[in-house]
Amino acid sequence: MKKLLFVLLVITLAVSLLIGCTLVTQGKGEGEGGGKIAFDSERDGNDEIYVMNADGSNQTNITNHPGTDWIPCFSPEGTKIAFVSKRDGDFEIYVMNADGSNQTRLTNSSGGGGEPCFSPEGTKIAFTSKRDGDNEIYVMNADGSNQTRLTYNPPGGNRYPCFSPDGTKIAFASKRDGDYEIYVMNADGSDQTNITNNPGGDYSPSWGP
């Protein structure tokens, strides 16, 4: 059972660091991100968020800011993109419309924020932050309100949260037992369970549909 869940959940660390929760949206109308891919690129001298069609055409810089912008994540309905930016000094989580308009800061903490991932219904965002001294997983409403800590495992190094398709679970990676392993918890932070056990690090879970 653990092996099956491992296959379904784990993708490479490199993909997570460069792309985070980047999503190809499907079945959306014009102007709603339908068939688009969000990604970050430093082709213009610093990290910016771009979108392109699923075939690679029409690659467009939508952040256009001198500060670092990266790790984009489309909302499920394709109208919003959450991302991480250092434009105000710390890495914080922002959200914008899918065309790059209305870029709005959601987190404001000396510990920063990173690795955002929308819940399937688009009303919540899971993310990581070091605001309490160590990387822990938090969840907030999509407008930035009600930021709530879910993990309490210093120095556990809890990272890479990813909602399950039904929104009831969050998979994540944690170093609480010595090296990074994949864990699953309920969306409220309860019942945190280790589902991998390897001498090498396991990172970056991703749920299958």
C-alpha cells in the first residue's frame, strides 16, 4: 500500500523547486486560463512568471517586476495564479488574475511564505513559512485571511504541501524523522502519517486525479 501511494504521490524535487504547483488548466473559456501553462523563467534577467498555450506558443511575461517572481500555481477554475515574490524584501505569497493584473500580496511575515497550492475548490491555499522559526505548513483562505499553522514539528522541515483531489487531505514532505519523507494529513492538520520510509530523501508529493 505504501509503495502504491509513493508512486502516486512523489515527483522530483527539481520539478517542485522550478515549477511548484504549476498547473495546466483544462476546459476553461477564453480569458479563464483554459489550456494554459504557468511557469517561471529568468530569460529577461530575473525570475518572472510566464504563461503559454499548452503547445508552447504565445509565451508571455505576466509579472514584469524587478523582484524575483516564481513558483506559480493556477487556481482550479483558471482565473487566478498564486505565486511567490521577493519584491517587498521577503519571499511572500501573492495572487493575481490569470492575465497578470491585480497582483496582491497575501502573506506578510518575516519568515516569508512559499510553495503555494490551491485547494480543489479554490477557496484555500496551502503554503510553507518559517515565520515561527522553522519550515512549517500553513493554510489560508484564498484572499489571505485566516492563516493557520497545521504542522508543529521543529526542526521538522515540513514543505511541499499538495491538496488531494477531494480537498480532504494534504500530502507533504517532512524531515521530522531525520530525512525527508512523504506524509499525509487531514486538511485541518490532524492525523499526520508517514507513508514512505527510505534512507534517501523523498520530496514533492503530487496527487493523481
